[in-house]
Amino acid sequence: MKAIQIKEIIKTLQLNQADYHSVLDRVVSNVEFDSRKVQAGSLFVPLVGGTTDGHDYIQNAIENGAVACFWSRPMEEAPHDQIIVIEVNDTLLAFHQLANYYRHLIQPIVIGITGSNGKTTAKDMTAMSLTSKYIVYKTQGNYNNEIGMPYTLLQMPEDTQVCVLEMGMSDFGEISRLSKIAEPDIAVITIIGESHLEFLGSRQGIAQAKLEILDGLASNGIFLYPGNEPLIKSELKKKKKQLQSFCFGFQEEFDFYAYAINQEYNKTFFRTNIDENVLCSIPIIGAYNVTNALIALSIAKLLEVPTEQAIFQLSQFKLTANRVQWLTTKKGARLLNDAYNASPTSMRAILKTLADVEVEGTGRKIAVLGDIRELGVKSEEYHRNLKDSLDVSVLDKVYLFGDQMAFLYEELQKTFATEQLFYEKADHQRLIDALNKETSNEDVILVKSSFGVDLLSVVTALTGIETQ
């Protein structure tokens, strides 16, 4: 992070400089909201939420070297004699304002990416594809909410030329706030799925919430969206903002499209209209990951990165852990770990990918599926409808876990033999024991669920590899 003078912070927050006249020329060298990460020269931001109040950790922050802090408690409680105390009404809002200031101080090209699925992979691929031309900084881990995204901005090195931000949400208004903080030059929606139906009510509601990413888009900004999503097109017509928009997908009428997709065990090949002479490859399986790669290559094209260089960078791509990750069980079976999150759309997509995987010898194709969370009143319907994606001629056995998967279990009993199905509501160990007993070294096993179902613990038990 580039050092910031206290007077710039005071100006950004529109505070009275006279109240801080003796410290205006002091500087902070980084910003932290976790007192354990505070270093010498830090500005400490005590966030308040739930059962935790960051103000309670001010002494720890001071001991670790903080030179300044935001403060929203009564000022008589503040440690004025130990640290520069900047009085604010809301520490989170001040944090947001400071992140926006820093975004303009560094002036990178900002790319904001949201979507029901694929935003982490699209973010990572986009960052990778741009590195041959630009100094790129990106969201680390899952820092994509109202705390993590502004923190990402404030962590940018001062030589950053492009900042790729992931924007997550669970309700209306959240993406709008993030967009206004980041003010992206390029805004991307990966897909409109069913995630967060519990809070947003319908896919149309999800589309409306995701399109809030345009609220902070620069006046000459670019919007990139899936061409096969009519909800985006209809909602776009309601937006008054003038913007450049491009659509992507697998159809020739789209601005950017991919075709000739060929999947192997741990690699996918495809071509695009961006440069039809170059064969693209990504070192992961799944046609849906071609969409994420297409987003990355489209942005690279828009930012004038030589296409061959961008394609080469993507060929070296490494996927974030627990997302379409090939592992080996203790018995030697291949296990496709995709148990970090799930939606009906992503579960259908990964089941389609499993159908294309070749199995050696007498090996079997096995699906281990856990509940999909946050589907609201339609949860039973969505779980039952997954039956259309489980083909008895493709899958040898299906293991289902969680109370909502009971509905899919009922449906599958109509087409699968009893010995092809296994259901467990809540006992992880029973599922682990069954898989350990019934799988062999030539099998291919898919594990897919929402994170809260904790099938990652099952993956760890089967492979001996820590996945958390």
C-alpha cells in the first residue's frame, strides 16, 4: 500500500482539519481491520458487527504498532494518549470512503466481477490473462463482501495497473455499494443462477441485484454479460446509464464466443472468435470453465493484450482449491472435488462434465451430492428437478447427503435400482464409511455441495488431504 497522510484521510472523510492540526502530516503505511494483522504504521479500523466490536481490540492494535484508528464510540473512551484517534460516526462507512479514495489515488483499471457462479474462477483467470502486459492485483481468497472488497482495494501496491475485484452478495443493495466504492471501468456478470433465491425471491430478482454492478460503473465503462440470459437484456433496458456492452457465450451471434470444445481428464481445449487461428487450453475440466476463460480473453482483448500471450497465460492457470479439483483417494480412485459451493445450475454443469469423463477398466462413475443452500421456498422443487441431470445409464451409484437431498432421493428411486442409491441425512461418518467400503481404485467420484453441508470433511477423510 502507498502511504497516506492523515490530512488526506481527514479530507476524504470531510472532517474538520483544525481538530487534527498537530498530526496532519503523519502517515499511515497500511490499513487493517484485524488487530492481529496490524503492523508498525497501521491505521486500525475497529469494525462493529454481530457479537464482535473491534474497539475492544484497540490495545492489541496499539501494541502491534498502529499509529492511528477510526473511532465511533464515545470519545472519552478513546486512547488519545497512545494513538491518533479519528472520530467517525460509522467505522465501516469510513473504511469504504477511504477505499474509494485509495482507488483514485492509485488509478488502476478496475474490473468488477459478479455472478451466481464462476466469479472466483473468472476473477483468477482474468488476472492471469492480463499479466503479460500489466501489473495486476486481484481479490485474495474470498474477500468479496462489504469488508473484503474495500480491504482488497486498500491492499493494492502503488504500482498496480489493473485491479480485478470479485463482488459477492446475498441481498439487494450490496453489489450497488461495492460498485460505488470500486467504480469499475469494466463490469462483468458471469451468470444468473439460483444462488440466494431465499433472499432475492426469483431469478429476475437475482438479475436485478447483479446488475447493481453498473451503479458505480465509470461513465465510459464497459459491461460484459452472458448473451444467453434474457433477464439481463430486459433489465438493461430499464437502465438509463449509457455504456458499452458486449455479450459472450457459445453462439456465433455473440460478440465473443467459444466453439470446438474438447474435454480431457484434466484439460479442456477450445477455440474462440477472438483469434480463430489459436487453439486455447485450460488445465481444468468443464465446458462451463470455458465460459470463465472466455470472459478473461474478452477482457484481455478489450485491454489490448496480445491474444496469444493471454492464451498462454491461461494455459498455466491454477484453480483455487476446492473448485473442480482432481484429487486421489487413499484407495487410488480419482475424486473431483467441487464441494466449495453449489447451485442447481452449477450442479447440473458438473454432472454433465462427469458424464464426459472416461473411466478405466471396471471403474464406476459415482456422484456424491449434498444439499444446495439458500434456495428458499423453492428448495424442494429445485432438488427434485435435479433428477433430469442424473442419468442411470451414466452413473453407477449416487450418494446423497442432507435433508433437502431427501427429495431428490425420492425422485431417483423411480429410475435407479436400490443398490445404486445411498442416502444419509446428517451423519458424515456414515457417508465416509460407506464410500470407503464401496469404492475402488478405478472409480471416478464427484463430490459437489454447498459449503455449509461440509462435504469437504468427507473429501479430507477419503483423500487424507486437508481441504478447509
